[in-house]
Amino acid sequence: MPSAALVIVGNEILTGKFSDENGPWLIKRLRALGCDLVRIAVVRDRVDEIAAEVRTCLAAADRVITSGGVGPTHDDVTFEGVAAALGVGLEERTELTTLIERYGIPLDAANRRMATLPAGAALESDPAVSFPVVRCDRVYVLPGVPKLFRLKFEAVSAQFAGDAVATARLFVTESEPAIAVRLTAVAARFPRVDIGSYPRFGEGPFQVVITLESRDAADVAAASEAVRAEMATITLDP
Amino acid sequence: MPSAALVIVGNEILTGKFSDENGPWLIKRLRALGCDLVRIAVVRDRVDEIAAEVRTCLAAADRVITSGGVGPTHDDVTFEGVAAALGVGLEERTELTTLIERYGIPLDAANRRMATLPAGAALESDPAVSFPVVRCDRVYVLPGVPKLFRLKFEAVSAQFAGDAVATARLFVTESEPAIAVRLTAVAARFPRVDIGSYPRFGEGPFQVVITLESRDAADVAAASEAVRAEMATITLDP
């Protein structure tokens, strides 16, 4: 089953200038693709912080996606960070300088930065994107602008596809402290089912939402039945 | 100037079951307090991943906030993770078992977990919260339920207060590739001003948003003037 991790390069997120749209979108998209997202980090526009986080993500996941920091300005340092993470240098790519000129963008020192990639990067072309997706080993370097992030992710999304996840949600009318011992016992009986317990206050006629998931739908059904047998649940309209 | 980092413990966020509300809220709240947020990570409900991330955040920031994983169920492992990060054991606290009993919660094995803290944790009481805030060294361990996260953060928010940040935003009608060389030169002239450049498409009669910030308002004003002198900007209604 493929796993992924997301590095959001974004002073603008951490300082509240823009809210992050790419994390929430990617969470749902990877879910639909059957890919496990194991980690998200938002880091500053600094080469050392990007490099360290990319290394952490490479150790934790099969594929790493970065968001942001790939434009022509002084605060765009993601290519440098990814190169440092991978221990490679940077090289200007003529495939990209050619595209930059074709689109009428001045090929000055700043804009050449957009064509200066970690050595050995793969350029994944797709009819839907005017610049190819840059993939460095297992790291997909995507732009931060939400519209472009989505377009470019879709150009490579097939590489993130896995098996569908079976899920269930149960709404418990007892409190979490009241059910915790019983729930722990159920979780121990179904080690292959990921069971979550989330107390909620004032959201409806329930006190806890129990979530269950597994790649095996029969396991989810059996664990759900066990939860229902052990504690008071109600059915909500979907 | 105080700095902070946020660790969100949340399988439920990474798998799309709940969307994270605490990150966006804390970004704005720390900003208003004058505290620099330098890093956010969302990790799974796993002791080793929580411990590693808390260590990373302790190295990057003065204060670390964790969100989630402090309830009585099997998936609540944040106290174990923070203890591992700090290299201390766990100990049951009679101040908390007393409170648990006072509130009529059964003092069973599961609920005792809520009173079993990293050794040496400080309990910060406040009239607004029924359980004290748990602080382990420089790590503030807060619940994930948004309403409780906010209440408990406010109980300790004075510890995050710093000097106000001066900011400005400029809307540029030229494209980012067209201005990048000039903007880089302005940024080099004002090293104490954090200047960000964000291309936007179809959001208004501008192509780039330039953000400027510093603890020194005069620096921001001078850098803004320099940007305006170098490129075509427009004024938007606030």
C-alpha cells in the first residue's frame, strides 16, 4: 500500500497571511486514491528546515510531496532544500529554460531559478500542465498556488493509487471515560482495525464518535458489531 | 521574542475523518500575541513519531504545544510520546485522580491514563478550566477537542506574549517573473524585513501579493516604499 507525506513550505501559512488549502485538499484526495498519508509538516522558507523535514518524510513514507517555494523570488528555496535532503547539487535544465523562453518569460537570473533543479530530477509531462512536474527521486515538488498544486498533483496521481479503505463510524451515547475500558478491550481483539475514539460536546445526541478502518471490509464489520455489542450507540441519518 | 511550534497528534486528521481546526486557530492567536510560530506537524497516534516530532520542535522553538491524544482510550498516547521525548518516565498524579473522582468519573484503568503524566509535569490551574493545563518542561500538552484546546491555551496564553509585528501588503499588477529580479534587490536592501512574494491568479486586478513584516514598523514602511518605487502596484480597499 503506498504511503505519502506532505511538506508545506510556507512562512505565509505560519504567519497567518494565507490559510493552507493544499493540506486539506490532499488529505481527501489521497484518501480517495487509497494512499496512506502518514505525516504533514509546515516549515519556514529555509533551506535547512526544508531539507531536514524532507529527510524525515522520506524515512516515514514511500512518496513525499512538497508544496510551495518554487517560484523565481528570493523566498523560493524548495529546490535547494530538496537537493540538500538528497545530497545532490543543482543544475540548470535546458528543457525548462526553453519552456520559459517559449512562454515569453524573461530568462533573467531570477527566472533561471525556476529551471535550476536538484541534479537528476525527472520531468513528468502531462497535457494538462504547461510546465512538467518535477520529481526528485521519491519527492514530488509542487507549486504552492492551490490551483496549480491540484493540477500538477493530478498529473502524477496514478503513482499514488492503492487499495480502497473500508471505514465505519459509530455514535456512542455514553461518555468516553465510561466506555474507555470496554473500547480498549475491543481494540485489542481487532489489531488489524484502526479504531479511533473522539469525544464531542454539543454536536448531537451522542458523546463519542468511534471510527473504524481497515483494508479488509469484513474486519471493519466485525469490529463495528463488537463495539455495538459493548456500548450504547445510536443511528444517525447520514 | 518567544517562538512556538505545534504538534498535532491526529490519525483522524491525516485520514480525513475530522478537519484540523486547532492549527488555523493557533496561527492567528499566536500572531495576535506577538509569538513566532516556526513549525507545525501533524503526526500519527504513535509514541515514537510523537516523541521524535516533539524533540524536533523543542530544538526549533522556545515553547511547544501538542494537540490531542490525552483522553482515556487506547489511541491516546501523547503523554507517553512527550515523556519519551524528554527522557522521563510516567507517574500517576494524585492531584488529578482526586479531580477525576470529584467529577464522578470512574477511576478505572483507562481513566487513570488521564492522570498518568510525564514525571515532573507542572499543573497550571486556571479558573476557566476544570482540569489544569499539563506543562512538561517547555511542552504544553493540550486536548484536541477544539473548544477545550482554546480554553486551555487561553489559560496559559500570557506565557506566549511578545512584541507586536508590523506588517504591510502590496498588490502588484506585473507578473512575478517580471518583478523577481527587482524584488530580490529590494529584499537584499532590507535584511531585517521578511518579504514574501505570492503569485495569485484570477483573484483581482493584481498578479502578485507582496507581504512585508518586521518587529520594526519603520523598516516595514521603508521597505514598502522601496517596493512601490520599483514596481507597479495598486491600492485595494481593505
